[in-house]
Amino acid sequence: MPAGILILGYLALVLAPLGLAWAQGLAPRGAWDELASGLGLLATAMILVEFLLLGRFRAVTGRVGSDVVMRSHQLLARVAAVFALLHPILYASPRAPAPVWDVTHRTTVETSWPALWPGIVALLLLAGLVGMAIGRDATGIRYQHWRLMHGLMAAAVAGFGVWHALRAGRYSQDPGLAALWLGLLAVAGVALLWVYVVAPLLRLRRPWRVTEVRNEGDRTWVVTLTPDFDGTMPYRAGQFAWLNVGHPVFSLDENPFSIASAPSAGREVQFLIKEQGDGTRLTGQIPPGTRAWLEAPHGHLTLAAHDDAPGVALIAGGVGLAPLMGILRELNATGDTRPTVLIYGNRHAGQIAFREELDELSRTHGTELVHVLSEPPDGWTGQTGMVTPALLKQHFDRDDRRDWLYVLCGPPPMLRAVEATLLSLGIPSSRILSEQFVYD
């Protein structure tokens, strides 16, 4: 399913309430009243459709990218919150019971307490939900607890929002629009049940075991898993998994990590994990034999559909190397002779992961390897500073590399700067794949 169809489907669901309201043919009210109702309809629809952007549905993330889905989820939630806040403010008609003859509430705004209070609760919860998401790092709440609160609050916002629409909405009294609200609410509920109940139940049949935890740099570890079931997990080089190590299958103690291994290397999967939060600070203490669960594969950072690219450029920052390492390993294992370049940025030399293997790939596979350190040690002969436009131009401002595939993974500021430079060099956007490993 092309990405364009997914976007059109989302717009159709969000705009459907407006279409059904217009189709009712009710006598119009003042412009401010209609705008207020329209914003309320849009906000409610956006909140309900947001449940399809949870980042776990491969039919969506596989087309547009998991990072794009997550950023869209964040942005649309904030837009919905603004619409919901403006919705009650913009009404200009009197707040009073409608006259007996005004059966369609054309002259007044419904403000009875039974109709109003679910909307007030939904609005307050939505404001708290968005505020808690924006300031998550400042709250000091463990990610797993934050995620549980986030999910419960989102479900409550959806439920109270639909309740308010059915009780107070002028247009939502129509059976068609009321059925749409209940249908979207059911879809939201099914999405939550799938992610938090059905999918974990399915994972019970495919447990994994930790077979190795190895230090691979400053506060960075390689974690290797082996399936504890017959068979293996099909995936493409460059994809990622939601990893749960040492917790029950229904636990919220899971985080997304890119797979650093190559699919053709065997049944084991390998992750490159840096200690930088609640779920990773004890990575080095994981004992071999620990039970693990994988929700995978996810991600679009793969060479699939790009077999026509005459070369592959890989640009990584820090542990953003992980998916690109998987791609390099797969190219080498399958005998793919296309030329490759890896530009790999770190703060200091102790952060360089897979250093010996990268040197070996440079010799045997011919990968052009460029290390960049912002704090180089004495005697360092490689590149210094940041991954700058000048460095990118030096390697990619060539006619024979215009049609290469460019795969990027690293901190968001770095990715934005690199992508802007590549576009300025005439690299088509369709030839640039990127995935952020940090979300706000």
C-alpha cells in the first residue's frame, strides 16, 4: 500500500465527520458557531484516528517510516489539543436552553451540565496528556510508568470526547454521525487491545534467550539473542525491534532498538545498546540465559525497493550505527559488490563501535570508511569536528554518486543538517532514507 494512499485514508477518516455534518442539511448558524463546531468535530476525529499511529502497525510504519509516524503522532496530538481548546471559546450564540421551536439548536449553544461535563473532562485530560508528552524528560517519571499513564489518559480522552459529542453535539445527534463516532471509538479500542494484549499473547509462542552481552565502547553494549523456539525471525537488514529483556511478556519495560546483525548470518539477532535511560542503564548486567521478547520487525531503513541504486552511502552518529552495520554485514554476506561509503561520527574514540570489524570490511568488502571525532585524541589522523557540509561534499558531490542510496541514522540535529546538505547537492529525496533514534 503506497504512502499516499495511507495519507489519503487518514484524511478521509478525519474529515468524514465534517462531511456527514454538512450532508445533514441543517440550517446554518453564524460563522463563529459553525467554526467552533467544525473544530470540535476535527479534534475528536483526530484524537480517535491517533490510535492508529501508535507505531506498532507495520502496514503503516513500513511505508512512511516509524520515526515519521511517531513525529506525526506528536504533532497531530498538539494540533488536536489546540482545536479542542478553541472549540468552546468560539461559540457566539447565547448559552441557554433552546426554545421549543428550535429543535435543531440553531439559535443557542447546548450548555446543560450532563452534556458539558464529559467535554470538560476530555479537554483537561487532553491538555495534561500533551503537556506530559512534551515535558516527559523534565518529569523524572520512568518511561514505563509514563507510557502506562499516557495510554490510560489517551483512552479516557477518547471515551469522554465521544460521550460529549453524543450528548452535546448539534450534528452528532444524527444517527449516521453518531455511528461513526462509536465506530472510530471501537477502532481505537481494538488498536489498544492489539498492542497491549493480543500482540503479547502471540509473542508467548516465540520466546528468546540472551546468549551474550559484550562491551563495545563507552557505556555501549552488544546484546545477542537466540530464538528459544523452532525457526527464526524474518527481517531485513536495517530494521528494528521492540525489545523486552528479563520482564514478563505483558510488561511495558520495552524499548525500540535497531538490529545490528545481518539476516543471512543465522538465527541470532544482535543489538547495539547505549546506556542512556531507564531501560538501558543496567544493560551490562544482563546475565546470559535471560528470557527476552521481541516485537519485530519494524522500520523502513532497508535496501528493499532500491536494488537499482548503483552504490550505498551510510551516515551514522553514535549508536545510529546499529542498523547501518546490519546493512553493511548483509551486503558483505550476500556478495553484493556495490560500492559503499560509511561516514561515522562520534564524540571520542572510545565510542567507536565494531571498530575492528569495520576495518576488516574496509579491507575485504572495499567499504570507504570515514571516522569523524569531535574530541579526537592526540595523534588522531582521521576527520575531526562534526559531519559537516564540506565533508559531505568532499565524498558525495560527484556525478557518479547522485543516484546512490543514502541511509542516515543518528541524532535529529545531525540528520536534519545532513539531509539538507544532500538535497543541496542534488540528491533526490527518494534516494535518502533516514531514521531518528531519539524522539522528543
